[in-house]
Amino acid sequence: MELIERYIYAVTEQLPKDQKEDVGKELRANIEDMLPEDYTEEDVKRVLEQLGNPWQIAEEYQPRQRYLIGPALYSKYFTVLKLVVGIVVAVVATISIIGWFFTPLEAGDDLNNYVDLTVELFGAVVQVGLQAALWVTVIFASIERGLFGKTENMQGLSDAKDAWSVRDLPAIPVQARRIPRSGSVISIIVTMLFTSVLYFQPQLVGIFISRDGDPNLYSLLETERLQLYMPFILILAFVQIALFVWKYIVQYWNYSLLTAHIAVSVLLGILLIVMIYDTALINNSFFNGAAQLFDISYQTMLWQWDQVVHVFVLAVIVITVWDALDAFFKTRKKAA
Amino acid sequence: MDSTEELIHTLTVELKRGTLVLLVLSQLHQPEYGYSLIQKLEDKHAPIEAGTLYPLLRRLEKQQLLKSEWDTTDSRPRKFYVLSEQGKQVYNELKTEWQTLSSQLAQILLEEEQ
């Protein structure tokens, strides 16, 4: 009887493979038991309706966790999702629009080019928006599944089966250890800005000199060489988002968070220093532009550049160390 | 009015749900298959919905309170369930718990009436 097969299919469809067959066989026997001898289609309908909604029964059979993000994290997930996607989309749109102004229009250009650019803009915005949403979701789903271990101050996440004791009570957070949300938001904006500029419009990093009303752009970075660094930049951006989500959820410094935070900023510092020392990454025309801008010779400019690099490296080191120490002392603060 | 009735219905279902395991375990000293158990409980005026019972039997088996075996001697193969050793032990404990609970509750409700 087709109806019975369809009912069994509806119940067992989502069950794990090893249970599917057995549950189906048992259900079929039970249904047949409930039917009279020489049953009609009406009998089958009556019995199946008596059994009730197959999806509800399937739910009862289902042994696995059937949600991506549970109630404990749900509202935080949505807040972070809106925030990150909003920031990313805004940053990318801004950078693309800025990029338009420096895209030299070629002869014979007309309105159609602007249509193309607009389509491109929407494409880029949708692409990064989806990427950001995907990664935020992946991070939250991992937290939900305990991949990062149990995190402090995440009530409702600890396994209800574990014996609970008073020791498990979360400490009342020390206010001095608080990670201000605004700080996290600003750091995510900076990260996104930095990453998006390098990813979408790397030529924009440079010097603009207006000559006879014509803007001239001397890019700092050699775009092809930059591709070598792109995987690292993207991975770091992703890790930064993960760290941001973590900070956003726990809200207060703790030692594992501190370790991750310092590791990420040291890696970022190393990346920046390696990049600035990579002579193949720096575009030669940039020195021309800079020499013109400051009205000095090309040779002097090269010498000056060395100084700039030293100052930059020093600044990166000082900021990284200062930031790490600041976070460290905040983490160590005791309740007043 | 309607919502009160609905609420009473929901609460009654909840109240009964807690006793389902005990009810099912009590009937499984001899092997039974799904439908035979439904009829048995119906005869005892404690009907249980088929859609609730079948998954419950599997869950109890997974918790090792029940053992199961396919009987293929009949023209129609049937899966028989019976209490395991652990199941018998759990059943006895649960029964005692239930008796204590119900006599306590009866006492409290009686006092309330007076």
C-alpha cells in the first residue's frame, strides 16, 4: 500500500542510516498489526491518522542534536551577525565607491560604465556580506558544539547532565576586566577596513598628486606581490572576527582570551613587519610620487624611506607590546 | 473558557507523561511487540498513543532497560521487547518511588480537603 510506504518514508527520512531500516521494518509491522484483515484504503487512512504527524514521531526517534545554534546563544548570534555583516558591507561599499573616483575613465566612456560599476559594487557587497554571515555562523555553531571548550560566563551552555556544584557558579565579573563593546567594534571596523582595502582596492594605498586637475595616483604596493600575502591577511581577518565574537560573548578578560588576543596581535605585527621589509612589495613609482610631493630627489627619498620603515617597525612593536601589557594588567585585576 | 480547557489538557498530558515509562516497564515482564502492548494497555484502561509508544520502546532499549528480538516465525516479522536485568531493577526502584510519591500526594490532597 503506497500510503504506508509514504508514511514510513516520512518518519525515517531524517534518521541516521543504521536506524533507518530497523525503524522502518518495525513501524511497518506495527501498522499492519493495527489494520484489520483485508483492509481497505479507508482503514489505512484511519490508522495512519491515529498514529499522528510523522514528523512528530520522527522527532521522537531522532537521537541527535537538531539545531545549529541553541537558545543560549541565539540572541548573541543575531546581534553579532547584524553587527559584523553591517560593518563589512558598509566598509566594502565605501571602499568601492572611493575606488570609482580614482578609476581613470577611458575615452568613449559613457553612462554604461557607471552601470557596470554599480553592478560590480552590488556583487562585491553581496559576496562579502554572505562570507561574513557564513563565518559568524560557523564560529557560533562551533561554540555551540563546545569546540572551543566551555567558556566562562556562558550560562545555559554547560552540559546539563554534568553534576552541578556551587563551584560552577560564575564569579561576579570584575568591572575593571570588562572589555568595552565599543572598543571591540572599533577594532573590527579597522580590521575590515584594512582587509577590504588590500583585497579590493590595493592600488588606493598611495599618494595622490593633482596635476593640472588630473589626479595622479602613485600606489605604494605592488599588487601582484601582494597576492602572496593575501591568504595570511584573510586568515588573520577571520581569526580577528572569531576573537571579536569571543570577546563579545564573554565580555570580560580571562587568561585563555588574553593568550589568544596576544597571539593574534603578535602575528599581525609580524605580518606587517615582514611586508614592510619586503622590497618587492613596494612599488617603485611610489618613490617617484613621494619625491615629487616633498620636492626632493629620488635618492633622498629612498634614504627617507628607510627611516620611515624603521619608525614603522618600531611603532608596530611598541603598539603590540603596549596593547599586550594593557590587556595583561586588565586580566590580572582583582575585584575591588 | 477555551484556554482553561486547553491548559488543563496540556497539564494532564504532562502529568501522564511522567508515568509512561513506569507503565510500559510494568507490562514487559513477558515479551510484547508494539501493537500487542497497545492492546494490553487499552484493555487495562490505560491507553497510550501508538506514535508515542513506538519511539519510547526504542529509547528504553537504547538505555538498556529493554532487550529486543525479531520474531520471524510468524508470517509477519515482529520486534518483541522484554525487560532486561537492569530494566527489572530500574522498574522495581521506580515502582517504589511511585508508591511513595502517590501516597504522599494522596495524603496532602486529603489534608487539603478537610
